[in-house]
Amino acid sequence: MSDPKPILYYDDRSPPVRSCLILIRLLAIDVELRFVDLFMGAQFEKAFLSVNPQHSVPVLVHDELVLTDSHAILIHLAEKFDVAGTLWPKEHDARIQVLNRMLFECSFLFRRDSDFMSEIVRRGFANVDVAHHERKLTEAYGIMEQYLERHDYMAGDQLTLADISIVTTLSTVNLMFRLSHWPRLERWFAAMQQLDAYAANCTGLEKLRQTIQRIGDFQFPASVSHTAVD
Ligand SMILES: N[C@@H](CCC(=O)N[C@@H](CS)C(=O)NCC(=O)O)C(=O)O
């Protein structure tokens, strides 16, 4: 019997979801998409909680597997569908370096981005200490600038899952904070935007911008980011 089609539960305003969408587009994987409207609380509905008690997206259901974290989903999809095997390298040190950067995305960059965006949603932009979040997030910019000192990509000299994981969160942070003081990071981001598959980030990013602006009652700075809708 042929492999069943993976199902991705998603809300494309979520950066980790958008990383999965970029990879799915890059590898032309046939996936069934099921929308979970996070801003309407659909993640707390009983049917979805039975799939993911953590009430978060992305979730990938593939045959017997239920994966509830974007990093696991990216690795799984790359192992199954990346025939070239470069996005998730086979060689041990290269692979662990990719994993290390993906964990940086998870535990540092995304965490700080999520703290900032959630606070805007919860309290309204006028009540947020933007300077505090700017310090936290530009520290992350500085770290990525260092990662890019010796290599063109986040985990070496070729595109890997690390770049795909990081770029969606970076694009979200960049809605607010410019990259001009971090030239390598700015160049890397521009290169990522040139990938055809990057289009999979754009619609959700624009939707997020509009949602946060509406709920937070403010406007992100104009023309900071590339927010073309595909
Ligand atoms: N580390 C997780 C983070 C997933 C996550 O926090 N998703 C958020 C959207 S960006 C979510 O679904 N939040 C809804 C909730 O927690 O109720 C991943 O990379 O998949």
C-alpha cells in the first residue's frame, strides 16, 4: 500500500507553521492542509485537543506518527522527501550543527518573538515595553550575525532546515525591528527571500501583521519587511 498523505494542521500566521509550508513547497510534498484558527480559539476545541493536547500548531499526522513541533516535522519531512539529503545532512557533525541552530530557533529566537507578539495581543501595543523586547530580539540578531561570520547559511555553506526554521520567525521579528545594523543577517534574509519556496511565508506573514495590528491597535513601521502576498 502506498504511503498515506500527510495532514498538516496549520494557521499560517504562525512562524513554525510557515517553516513547514516553505519546506512542503520546496520539496513539492502532497499534503492535506487543515486550518486551525488560533485567534478564534480553535486550538482548544475537543477534536483538535485529541490530536494535540498541547493546543498548538503546526501538527503533522503522517500514518502512525503525530508530530506536534515544527522542528520534528521539518526533520521528518526532510528524511522522507528530501531525495538529495542536503537539507538535513547525513554526516554527523553537519547534522548536529543543523539541529543546534533549530534548537536556537525554538528556545531563543521564537521564544522571544512569541513573548513580544503575545504581549501586544494581550495588553495592546500602547502598554508594551518595546525597548525591552527590542533589546531581547536584537540580541538574537547579533547572535545570528555571528553564526553568519564564517558561513553563508545558518548551519554551514548550504541551505538546510536551520535556515527554513529560522527565516519565518526572523521575518516576523523584522516586521518591527530593522536589520540594517546586522549586514550579514540582512544579506542572508535577502537571499532567503529569493528562493521560490519563500513565497509560502508571505501570505501568512501578511495575515499576522494585519491581525496583530488590529488586536494591538497600532501599525508596524512601514516598509521594513518584504510582505508581498503570493
Ligand atoms: N516549538 C513549537 C511552537 C509551536 C507554537 O507555539 N505554536 C503557536 C503558534 S506560533 C500556537 O499554536 N499557539 C497556540 C496556543 O499555544 O494555544 C514549534 O516549533 O512547533
